[in-house]
Amino acid sequence: MPEPTTGKPLPPGMILGPDGKPCKVCTSFRHWKPAVATREQARSKTAASGAATTLAASSTLASSEIRRADCPPDSEELGRATWTFLHTTAAYYPERPSPAQRANMLTLIRSLPVLYPCTHCADDFGQDIKVNAPDVSGRVGLSKWLCERHNEVNKKLGKATFDCAKTDERWKDGPGD
Ligand code: FAD
């Protein structure tokens, strides 16, 4: 883990990037909430006394309510968007892909550890796919393989694992009526 390049204390939960600077896309915005609340408190102190109720309300807002819609992604938003892309692409991958389709899928998967901007996520994913080689043989195998990789991240983050028998329902067909 790199050392911070600034003397300033980091917001709790902030992760540094390889350049030693705070890495927004490596960090969950939820972890910045105390810092956001503190700024709100400072502003409120200088406001009229009636602002006290505004402060109370603002400091209990969920991070999604505090956050502007046009903010750059944090690690969670980027993760959700990336998983959506990957699982959906796997769900529509051919049953019997051509050699070119297999090669392109392998390139896509292997580019993540190199290019994914949440660097600690990328490093861990790279380690995982070294041990668990991508299955690009067809739609079913790829969807299962990807579900298992996502479950590895879920476990690491202390989240419930997903039932990999339900990948088509989640990413292609939708729930049955
Ligand atoms: P997500 O985990 O993003 O899932 C989105 C949706 O996918 C869920 O709502 C669910 O419907 C479905 N889903 C969940 N699990 C599965 C599954 N196994 N198979 C199919 N569908 C599923 N974050 C970190 O903090 N640290 C990391 O090291 C890290 N590594 C990552 C590596 C990669 C390659 C990616 C793409 C993301 C990584 N993330 C990491 C982000 C993290 O996985 C989540 O995306 C983020 O925490 C937001 O989680 P979420 O609970 O909103 O749902």
C-alpha cells in the first residue's frame, strides 16, 4: 500500500492509488460520508439557529441522496456498471462461439487486471483469474465462470453469494411470472 503524498489526514476508508494519492475510484463513496457530514456541520454552525434541523436532516441522509448525479464513479458504482456489462455480455455470448469470439472474450477478461481503474480490485481479480482460468467455451460456461468470480469478490467484501443457477434469470430472461 503506497504512502500518502500529502501531509493531510485521509477521510476514513479512503484508499490510495499507486501514485500515493487518494483514489476515488478505488474507494466507496459511503466511506466519505463522515467527511461530507463534517463539512455540512461546519456550514451549519455559521448559519442561522434555525439551520440546526437542516443539519440533523442532512447528516442522516443516505450517501446516494447526498451525492450529486454527475459525480465521477466510486468503486461501487464502477463495480455495478462493470458487472452489469460483463454478466450481460456473458448472457448473450454465443452457445458455440467462433475462435475469434473466444479470443476476443479472453482479451476482454485479461484486460481487466491491466486496465480496471480500481487498482486493488484489478490486482485481486488478476490473481483470481490466474488460478481460475476463464471458461470462454460458450454462453453457459462463461456465465457460470463469471458468476463464480463475482462471488469471490462478494465473499471478500462479506456479502452474500449469488446462486449461479440464476444468472440467466438475472441477466437475460428476467423473473418468471
Ligand atoms: P454488485 O456486487 O456490483 O452486483 C450487482 C448485481 O449483480 C447485484 O445486485 C446482483 O443482482 C448481481 N450479482 C451479485 N453477485 C452476482 C454473481 N456472483 N453472479 C451474477 N450476478 C451477481 N469492490 C471492492 O470494494 N473491492 C474489490 O476488490 C473489488 N473488486 C472488484 C473486481 C471486479 C472485476 C469488479 C467488476 C468489481 C469489483 N469491486 C470491488 C466492486 C464490487 O464487486 C461491487 O460491484 C460493489 O461493491 C457494488 O456492490 P453491489 O452490492 O451494489 O452489487
